[in-house]
Amino acid sequence: MEEILNVKDLVVEFSAGPGKKVHAVSNISFALAKGETLGLVGESGCGKSTTGRAIMQLIKPTSGRVEFEGADLTTLRSKKLRQARQGIQMIFQDPISSLNPRRKLKDIVGEPLAIWSNISREERYEKVREMFELVGLDFEASQDRRPHEFSGGQCQRISIARSLMLNPRLLICDEPVSALDVSVQAQILNLLRELKSRYELTILFIAHDLAVVKNISDRVAVMYLGKMCEISESETLYATPAHPYTRALLDAVPEPDPFVERKSDAHHLEGELPSVIDPPSGCRFRTRCPYSQDICALEEPPLRDISPGHQVACHFPMN
Amino acid sequence: MKTKLGISFWLSLGWMVLVILAALLANVLPLPNPNASLVAAPNLGPSIHHLLGTDPNGRDVLSRVIFGSRVSLVVGFGSIALGLLLGGVTGILAGYYGKSVDFLFNSLAMIFLAYPPLILVLALVTFKGHSLWVITIAIGIVGSPLIFRIVRSATQSVAQREYVAASRAIGAPTWRVLAKEVFPNVAMTLVAFIFIAVGVAILAEAALSFLGQSVAAPTATWGNMINDGTNDLAQNPILWLWPSLALFFTILSINIIADRLRVRFGVRDSFI
């Protein structure tokens, strides 16, 4: 499979006062094959959104490489960066905040073309009209309105429309449905799935909800405290999680059928997420891991293959 | 959906339109020269020929009030326009870029703010002369660090919104992000403040005039007319009243307009 995005040893650190650093993302590597959907999951504050923004270079990575279609985005500046990045687009978590309240919908969705192409205003609005229809919005009724007149789900459709105007190859979805009602979540996920096949998109789907990710992803990567824990085909990951953290996350997914017994060996996470300013030595998950041993505090487990396409960063992988 | 502006707004707007029209058309209105002495007997009360009477020099008071409004309006709007140019541009840059840009401009603003504004204005006026432009520029410079602080903090909150990140993600160059996404949203929060600032600038000019430090006599300003009026209280007890009323209603109108606009344009991202 042809690689479209390759993230190598990505590190993002923020200064948090003199001599203190927030280790938001620490040495993350992964690759995206053309046409696949990778789900990136983890608790709030684990660095998954930062990873998305660092790929876009909205946050400058401290070190590491982000290769998109062969070009290392971290080495590019200003205009060259903006040009190389046209192929990547992003959808944000808060559908209302991600649209400028003072602009009309047709201008919001037409903005990418206003920036990058020289076509006339009429042609631009014509393309906006086509895109509105594609994402299920009534162009005539909504073109001159402003975002606050629309619901969260509709606003997310507008965001999606805007993100597709430049025919991107890679779409980074940063928790695109977590601010929406469950019924609307399904609609938006279906829309994304439809558009993915129509535009042959590659998607990096960031979420904190394993159930949402399961539906849409080919592969799933699990992050904890700025580190990659496990990455694998989604079926494998859900059936046989190898990292104790992945296992705990899966056990925490609610069971909708009240007559189904919970697994007796289900384990639940205890304690709080440790500080990202002073993360635990060795394996960062060890403070909350039921299987932690002495070596876990001393040595950081590298991400390694335990079966083809299934990588885990744990000294004692399960199964 | 939209808040009504109310009768007080329209009355205030009416007054401001009247004041501005009178100031613009002062030369074509049938008014005697405001600085000509003895156009009639001194200290006349209001009459049909001189609607507001005459002062101890026999000058027409209505004419002086109307010509005096020019000074107030030019200084009020001109100084704030200058303040917006200086403080607004630096405020947006400092708020958006942060870090060293913010440190530089913010430090400058703090130094200015720490300096007593009256002394700065008096120094400028003393060295550069008592002309309308010097007064306007002086008040504009004194006001710019305050405008800077307000624009900067408004920009900081707007810059964190996701639509700014979205605009950058689409590939908008920085000037476009600032012009299309940041500025319109900052401007909305500024509208009300700008009107209040104009009111403050007009009052500052009036205070300077009252102290005899604004535009030199015999040019009429509301401030120096109030000062003359208080000196001539014995001969002409209501002389001070006319410029004071003009000033009072103008400031009141500006504040009412500002307040109603703030309610009307209160920045709302959503109704949810």
C-alpha cells in the first residue's frame, strides 16, 4: 500500500514556566496508507488533538518529521507550507466555534477557493452550491445565513463542506462528533463514510470514544499520556487487545443489553492521569496498570510487533 | 430575533445628526461671525434675532456654540481615529502573535500608561502650539495605549477560537486570517467602546479648553465658553448654560448610542 502520511518521532512540548515542560506528544511514529482510516483514541489530555494539529503544523512540532506525499512539512515555511498542506484538511471538534459567526455560509464554504483559485465569484458560489447539496444542506435557504442560525449537526456539515472544497487527499477529523447528539453523530459518521469513498479520502479520525472509532476505522491507534500504546487492525484490537490500557478502555465501553453479564475479569482504571509535566519513568501507564512490575519503572517499553500489523508498547503484552 | 434599539437611541441619534449637520453647515447657516464683537448689544437675553442672546463682548452665543461644536467633534472623532490607528493595529498584532511582539508593544503601552496623561498633553501643546491638530494628536496619542489594551485582549480571545485555526488550516495567509476572521470579530466588541471613547475625548478637550490650554482664543470651544460663562456669572447668569447643555446632550447621546449598540451587537456566537 502506498503511504500518504508518515509521522516519525513526533515530539511536541510546551513551556509551562521556567524549567518546566508539558510533554504533550513524545516520540510518536505512525504511517497512513492511501485510502485507509486510522482511529486515534485516548483519554482527554493524552495528546491526540495535539498530534492532529502538529501534523497540520498549526502547532509547530518540537522535533520529528511529518511527511505528507513525500514532503516533510516540518521543514517548510509560510507560503510553501500552505501550498504543500492544501492536500490535508481538518474538521474541528466544536462545530459552532469552528465557523466565523460574522460570515455568511456561502463565504465560509467558499473561503478555500477564494484563497487558492482565481475563478470568478459566480463560479465559486456554483461550486459551493454543489458542495452544499453533497453534504445535505439547502443552498438557497442557507447561503446568506450566518452559523448561529444552525444546529450543531448542520454546522458540522458546513465544516465538512469547507474541508472538501480543495479536494484534499487526507482529512484530519478532530473529535468531529463528540459535541453532537447521538442521533446526529450517526448521520455525520455516515456522511463522512460516504464522502470518503466518493473522494477516495484517507482519514485520521481522532476520538475518545472507542465505540465511535470502531465503526469507521480500518486501523486503530491508542495513545496514553503522549505515547503510543498500541496500534493494530481494528478487528484485532477490539477482539484481542494486547496493551492493558487498551483492555481497560474496551472494558469501560458500556454494554447496552442489561441481560448480558459483564466479564468477571473486567478491569477498570483507577487513579488519575499522571501529570504531563512530570510523567512517570519507564512505562507511562505503570502507575495505573494492574500488571506493573519493577522493570516497568526502569525501562520504557518500545513499540514492537507482536503479530503482523499489530504493535504494542508493553513489557507484558496480554494474550 | 433582533433587539429593538428603543426611542432613547433614536432621540440620541437625532441629536448627534443635528449637531454634526450644524457643525458642517455652520458657514452657510444664517449666523453672524462667531468671533465678531458687538453684532448686537452685550449681554442680551435670548431673542428672535439672537436665539441664545449675546455674551459680554456682544458676540452671538448660538453662533459660538455651533462653531464651537466643530472643535469638539473634530477632536472627539479625530483623536479616537488616530488612537485606533495606533492602538488598534498594534493591539491586533500583539494579541494575535503573542510572545515577543506582544511583549514589545505591551511594554510600550505600559510605559505610556504609567505617565500622567495631562502632563503629556500639556507638554505637547506647550511646545507645538495651541492648534486644533496638535490637540487632536495629543489626545489621540494619550488614548492609544488604552485602546491598545482593549483591542489586544479582544484579539487574544478571538485568536483562540477554532475558526481562526480553521482559516489557517485552509491555508489563508496571515493577513487574510487577521482581516477576515480576527478583525470583524474584534471590531464588533469595539463598537460600543469607541463611542464611549469619543465621549471621553470630547470631555478631555473641554477640560483642556476650560483650563485655557486648548485651541487659542478667540476661537470658540464649548470648554472655553463654559469657562467664560463662569467668569461672567454676575453680568450674564445663563451664558454658561448653553455650551454646557450642548456638551451634556452630546455626551449623553454618545453614551446612549454606545449602550444600545452594545446590546444590539452583543457578540453572540450562537443561540444554543
